[in-house]
Amino acid sequence: MRLRKLGRRSGHRRALLRNQVTSLVLHGRIETTEAKAKSIKPLADKMVTLGKRGDLAARRQAAAFLLDPAAVKKLFDEVAPRYADRNGGYTRIIKTGVRRGDAAPLAIIEWV
């Protein structure tokens, strides 16, 4: 996988991705730019994989990445059990057009 830099330094980029994955877990779908959605997808899928493992170490790894304890609880109690019989591909990206201000391509990322 090629790293998308998203025009940010590494610390800012990591904080942005953590924020967006946390929001995706809490809200179920978020609208963002296409490039950010493509960067979030593998991270969100990894969080679901941790949730499916379900042990204490996995919970701690998820808690270290997600910014909100409520998101960790929701991931392990609601989101991950939904995909118990699915082997990957937990998110979908739907392209929705362009942003009015700068014509950036927008997309919705949501759970399948």
C-alpha cells in the first residue's frame, strides 16, 4: 500500500486518520474527500479485525489508536460481531461528487 501524505506532516496526518476512524466507528458513516476515505479504509478494517479477535490485547491496541473509549466499546460490542462470518472488506466507499469550494472529490465511507 502506498502512503497518501494528504498534504500534512506525519503527526498531523496520524491525528487526522485517528480522528476519522474514531468518527466512523461512532457514527457508522462519514463524508470526506476521496483520498482521505481511501486512507481510512485499511485502518478501519484493521480495527474491525481487532474487534473480531476480542481479547484484552486487541482491546488495548484498539484503545491506543481510537481516541474515544466509547468508540472502543462500540467497536467490540456492536460493529465487530456484525462481521463475525466475513473475511475482510468491512467498509465501502461511495463517490458523491465534488466540493463546492475547491472542487475536491468527495466520498462517503461507511460500514458494509
